[in-house]
Amino acid sequence: MHWILVFIGGGMGSMLRYFISQQLLHSKHFPWATLMSNVLATALLALLVVYLKSGDKPSWLLPLIGVGFCGGFSTFSTFSAENVQLFEQGQWALLTVNILLSLGAGFGVFLVVSRINTPN
């Protein structure tokens, strides 16, 4: 039955990602919307992981939020496509910044959130 939760969460996450890309962060020079979606999804997943480690929690949270919402909200495929586009345009500096910033921010956010919210 968890597949329904993944389906619902994934749809909500995808809709939010689409809204951000269309309404909030439209830039033809740098993929800010994808970066924002991926970092926010990573932060939310880190919070969820820490929360789930802190005791007996409802089993529906991980499929709904962790797999579904965060999976739909983040997007490795768009990240890859935008990097190929920057590569083909010869935008070496923007390509490098996007890759390093996305990976560094994702890793850093997860690390910081998981350390700050880890129960003692």
C-alpha cells in the first residue's frame, strides 16, 4: 500500500518543482530553480531521516515524504540535462559552478542538518 503514498508524494513534489521553475526562479543563464529544488529536497530528506531515527514514528512518512515528495521535488535528470546544455554552449565556468555548487550544497546541507538535529 505504500506505493500510493509514493505516488501522492511524488505528484506533490513534482508540482512544487514545476511551480518553482515556472514562477519563482526563471533564468536562462544559470539553472537556479533546479539547484533550489534539489537543495530544499535534500534538506527535507535530512530532517526526515533525523526525525525517523529519533524513535517510533509512523511508517507512512518515509514513502510519502522521503521517497515520494523528495523524489518528485528533486531532479537529477534535469540537473544532468542542464549541465549538458551548459557544456554544449561552452559555458565552462557556469558548468563547473553548477556541478560543484549542487553537489557541495547537497552534501553540506544534509551533513549540517543531520548534525544539528541529531538527538543526544
